[in-house]
Amino acid sequence: MNSGKALLTMTAIAGLAVTAASGLVVSNSAKTRPANLTAESLQYGSMVMPGCVVFAPDTTPEQMVKGYKRLLEMYGVGLEHLVGGAGLEFNPTFTRWPGATNTPVNLTYSFPPDGIQTGNGPNTLHQTLTNTVGSEALWKSRFVQGLNEWAEITGNTYTEVNDDGAGWSGSPGGVSRGDLRIVSAPIDGGSGTLAFNFFPTNGDMLLDSAENWGSGATDLFLRNVITHEHGHGLGLSHTCPSQGNKIMEPAINLNFEGPQRDDRLAAQFLYGDAYEPNNTIGAAEDLDALGLQSDTLLQLDFLSLQNTSDGDVFKFEAPSGSVINSAQAAPQGATYLTGPQNANGSCSSGSFWDSLRQLDVVLEVLNPSGVVIASSDTGGLGGVEEITNFALSAGGTHYLRVRSTGAGQSSTPIQEYRLRFNVTLQSISGDLNGDGQVNGTDLAIMLSVWGTNGSGTGADLNGDGIVDGADLAALLAGWTG
């Protein structure tokens, strides 16, 4: 077997679709690509950033360094990622795409035509992937799936656009080409260096044309390489030690699909979770739109708070008398090793990172006026916060807010958590306009259809087919004023 590539077992396909409209030209003229940053390299000294490499599983540290040097000679820039790692060890010099930290970004991607020069020779992406994977529609779907792995956990969006065949790499994305331009050309033959990718704000990717990109069930080899390489394109570098449990390890992993916990934390530190930006009441995520139903558990996974000033707000509609059966914010995490790749290509042993105890989570319920009416802050670092059996005295839009009161062990904390919510939505007899109150407005509605069947207003409260004194008595019995 070649480099363990036949050891693919994962076949699941991510469920959240990424926009992939071939030929759709999306203007992103507002996006700019600032000049490449300089970084201090332990191996080559001060140099210009940026690309990153992924290797076959059996590649030695010496071969990795040789691969870096070869690419350095080809492109005349530092493909330097040997300083820093992924997770919360990522090098802060590797910037994110333009935009505020902890907010998603909308990126376009494109496939330049075969034949343009890449620095490694002519681009053969279409020919290479059609020969190894299958039809263009099939291999393009693998890119949708690979990029979608990041879209699911960050809320970033990806749209395919046409490519005008401008020089590769370094031509800024725009109306004529994508932010991320993907090509294929020779690197070092089969195995060894599989692909490389530039750091933001140049997200271009090159796949080695000598690899069998169609290997593995549902082409997991290709998809995980895409996911790994675009991790670099988002600003993440390699993470160690190599234990086969992180997508951003130097060698490709084939025993799982997509980003794992360490990878999620790194990406969300830069781009936020899938529901950002939802830091304020005005930007609250709508739980009703996410499928909230009465007496049914709604669960949201892979949420995160980026620091002590971050807060996540979710809203829901509830009439007066509704009862929150359970609202729960449960920190998620574990203690594991994470650290940088060494300058000689080997992996460091890393240090222990307790991702469960980074921020002390607080859970709150806010009324329609934005006033806190219930809260839980007793669990401490790593502890679950829960509010149970809480009746809502007013009707209207209510809010759940998750925030923190302090940090744990890190100066750059990020806390992953899971939100669970179960509410009994009870309507009030006589509340004809659904505002959670029974008052003069409801009385006016009833009087407007007096003597009829109610004409869809709900004013026939006893269901006898006519709005009359019996219905008026029922409305007045529930009067809230």
C-alpha cells in the first residue's frame, strides 16, 4: 500500500451544504489582500510568508525539511509553518482573512484552467482529478465537502466562481477569480509532499499531480487534504504531537473525517462558531428558526466563547405562562497534548491543554426588555449551568445568553460548550393577537367579529361556532390588563 492511503474507513459526508454554483460570479471587491507579512523563521531567518504543506503519513522529518526547501527555491518565499502549531498554539503572525476576530468570513474559490503556469509547471487540475476521481461534478463535490468541514463549525461560507486564468499564485481574488484558487502540478512524485497552501490573505492551494486523489471510500484522502490545506488558508499552522487525532497534524490523517476538537478551537478563535455574530440582543440567533418546538429538546453543539468579553445570545418567542423546563450550557472539552512542529520537521511532544476549563460559563434568561430574570452561575470552571422549571410571566421575545465571568489557565482562552433547551409554550386563553397579554386590543378584536364564527381570529374561545357572551366571559377571566 502507498503511504497508508488504503486505510480509509470513514465514509460520512457532512450535511451542511456549501454554495457551489459553477460559473456564478460573485463580486468581492470589498475584500483586500494586504501585503505579505514577514515572519522570523528558526530555519531560514527572516523571510516573507506564507504557504503550508501536508505530507503523506510515512514522510520523515528530514523529508519534510527537504520538501520545504524545495518549495522555498521554487517560489522564493518562506513556506514557513515550523514555528507555532494549531489549536491555541497557532502563530499569531499568521493572520485571518480581513474582518473582526471571532466573526465568520465569506470566501470565493475557483479552479484556474489547465495550462497556466504555477511555479511547479503547468496546471493540470482538471485532467488530474478527472482521471483519478471521476467527473468534474464529482471532484468538485469533494471540494464542497472539504471546505464545508470548516463552514459547519465557523459559519464561514464558500462560493465557487469562474476563474479568468490570471497568473498563479498571488493574483487577488475578485469578480474574475476566487479568493482561493486551486491548481495541481508536480511536486515530488507519489507520497512525500501531497499539497501546499498559502496563508491569508492568499488562500491558494496546489495539489501534487502525482498522487492518486481517488483513493479511499468517497475520496476521503482528497477531502481531508483539502480540509487540512484550507486550514492553513484560514490561518492555522501545524499542530503536534502526531497522534492521528487532529486534522492539522503535519501528516495527513485517514482514520477520521474533518477538523477535530483542537482544530475547531483554533478556527473558532479566529472566526467564531457557526452562529456568530450573535453577541448582542439585536444580533441574537433565532431558536425558532432552528426548529424549536414546545416540549421538545433542542440541542446546539460546537458553540464557543472566545474570551471573557464574548457572549452568545439566542432568542425565542414565548407567550406568558410558558415554562422553561430546562436550559443548559455545558462546557465541552478534555485535557490533551498540543504544541508546535519543530524546526527540523519533527513534532514536539507538546504540553497539556485543558480545553474543558478555559472560561467560567454563565447562563441567563432575559425578558423582552432585555432584563435578566433568571441565571445560573454555580458550576465553576468546567461545570454545567442549568435553569429549570422557570415560568415566564410576560409574553413576547425572550433571550438565552451564555457568557463567562472569568478565565482559566490561558491568556487566550476559548471555551467550547453545548446548549440544550426545552420549553413548554403555553398560550393564554383570550390572547387573540399573540402578544402574551389579554387586554383592550384583544377585546377590540373580539367585538369586531361579534355574532359571527370569529373569521379566523380565534375569538370563538369555546368553539361553539359563534362569538358571544360566553366567549367574552372567558376573555375577561384571563384579563391581564
